Amino acid sequence: QVQLVESGGGLVQAGESLRLSCAASRSISSFKAMGWYRQAPGKQRELVAVFTSTGNTNYADSVKGRFTISRDNAKNTVYLQMSSLEPGDTAVYYCNAVFLASYYWGQGTQVTVSS
């Protein structure tokens, strides 16, 4: 079993920055993949940024150049640094991890960007 706890969401104005954190209950080095997804009202959940099984990173086109995913293995934590936020980034952001072929999700953290 894996528990994921997100933090760092909030209400910001367009152009501002936020950093999300996702703390895992076990070593993130054991995960096949780990990253961030988001779901806006009335829309499907979508990938934002992820570390793949090869250690590479993938980003949604809509966030490239604005968002950066990083990790601290010693703290079992993955971060999402979000800059130049836009109202279109408003969503619930979920942390995801793939461990032993199972998918695990955090409870989500709300990010709201006002114009």
C-alpha cells in the first residue's frame, strides 16, 4: 500500500506561482512512475507532469515552460513548481504513483487562479 499526501494548493492571481508537494509513505525510488494530474470542473483528469520509469520527465503541452516537476528521494517527496499561472490552470491537482502495477492517488489539492 502507498499513501500520498498533497499540499500547497491555494488561491492565487494570474501570473503568480505556487509549489505543490506530494509526500509518499514509502521510498519513491521504488515507484515505476510518479507525477501530477489535474481535473477541472466538467473535464477529464489529465496528466500535468510525471517522472517515467526511465527517470525522464513528461509534461502536458499546456504547462511546458511554466511548470517544473522535481523530486527529493531523501524526503520521499515530489514537487510541482508552477509559475506564470493562468485561470485555465484552475483544477484539483492529484499526485499519482505507480507501484507494483497498481495506481495510487492522493486526495487532491485545489488550485484556483483568478484573472
